[in-house]
Amino acid sequence: MPIDWFPLWLSLRVAFVSTALAVALGLYVAYILANRNFRGKEWVDALVTLPLILPPTVLGYYLLVVIGRASPFGKIWEDIFGSPLVFTWKAAVIAALLHSLPLLVKSARAALESVDRSYERAARSLGASEWRLFWRVTLPLANRSILAAIALAFARSLGDFGVTLMVAGNIPGSTQTVAVAIYDAVESGNGTLARVLVIVVSVVALGILAIANRLGPRAL
């Protein structure tokens, strides 16, 4: 029987969008945690890390409370766009973001903290603003490690299962990601489909990890 590749393309789409959002938000959070001291910093760091250790069902429940149809955010979304957010591919993006963002923040923070501060002090002495300092000095010095973190965040987004299943569901041709499709294929006894998807995902993940390892500190 022909293989339905929709779950794979949807997963790639979700991973690209969630990774882009994670980069936009995660780099800012990582910079603040790496370069600022403020009251409650440890709590912010703990809150960012929390999704890495909580069970997917707990994270899924939290998301349903926050973005579900009965929530204020869910009602506003439905009023604006005319349809609920849950059980759509956009909900799958939020689910993937919940797992990829902490990984990117932790890795990017470590990369930013490893930058030689003497370069930053020299740039400040020459009158560079903090914005210019980040883009012209700090980020270029940490770019390889940050690119490796982005690759890992993409891989994490690609493989999310539990939270995605709870907030996006398992709707073939609509919200069924590759991880959910593999589970569905195993449950229905479709071993051929399950094997093909497992092999493809494994090859993609292996390629991403190879890229991340090549960009990591050992490649410097």
C-alpha cells in the first residue's frame, strides 16, 4: 500500500515554525540569564527548565488549561480567527515549542557564558551599545554552539509525541504528526508503515545530530 507522507511533512513544518519561535524567544531569555543578575533569577531558570522534566501529560494538561476553548486565551483566539486553537497544527507548534525552548535556552546560555568577556569590555570601551555588542561581538563568538543548540531544538520539536497528542490530537491529514502516526500504525497493526516512518525519522534525526556535533565545541 502507498505510504502517506503527510505526517512527515507536517512534522517538518511544525519543527521549522517552533524552532524559529524558540530562537526568537530563547536567545533573548538565554542572554538575560547569562548576562544579568536580578531577584528571582534562579526561579526563572527553573521555570524555563521545568518542561524538560515534567511528564508530557502534565504539560499537555497545562496547555489545555491555557489555550483550550474554555480559557481566556482560547476564547480570544476563536473570536479573532473563527476557530479553536486546540486540535490544529498550530497547537502542535506550541506543544513542540514547549519542549524545544528549554533545550535551546540552556544550551545557548552556556554558549553565551563561555564568551571571553574581555572582547565585550573592549567593545563597550569603544562606545558599543548593548544591542550592537550582542549582534557584532557576543553572538559571532558563540555562533557555532548556538547553531548546534538550534539543530538540537529542531530535532526535539520533530519528535514530540505526548503533548502534541493531547493538544493537537490525532487527525489524519490535519494534525497527525509523524510520532503520532508511528504510534497509530503500531496500534493498528500496520507494521510496514511504522517501519518506514521509524527509519525515515531515525535517518533525519541522525543527520541533525551529526550537524550539531560538527558545530559543537569539539569542532572548534
